[in-house]
Amino acid sequence: MREPWLFWGSLAVIPFAIACFVIAMRVTSERLTRALEVAGEIIAGLALPLAGYEGGFRYLAKDIWELKAQTSAGLLFITLGVLCIADVIAKAFDK
């Protein structure tokens, strides 16, 4: 990795997104539930593609198998992040 702080910093933010989802499941207010879900998805939607890009495409691989594994894991993180952002946009236009 050329900038490991980007990868590890992005992964360190993911527990905050998970905490938002867990709290959103426990809250009784519909408005607060929706706000916490959106906050968690925005956090995850920004952190996952950054971690995927750094881990999947800027990682120096030693052989072709390691390159394939890192690229596929990076693409998975990027895809999950894009899906989170797409869900936030869909929730915004649902109002």
C-alpha cells in the first residue's frame, strides 16, 4: 500500500457506521431511525470505496494470485460503498 493511513483510517470508521445501524434498530422514533440509517450509510458509503481503492488497486502484489485477490476484495468494497450511497439517494427521493 502506498498510503496505509487511507486504508486503515477508512476501516477504522466502519464501526461508527455499524453503531449507527444498531442504534437505529433500537430507537422508537421513525424520524430518528431514518436519520441514523442515512448517517450510517453515508459513513460506510464514503469509507468503503476509499479502503477498496487503496487495498485493491494501489497495493503492490508479489504475484498474479495476490493481485487477483487484492483486486477482487477492493472491487467488493467499492461496490458495497456505491450501493450504500445509492440507497441514501433513493431514500432522499422517497420523501
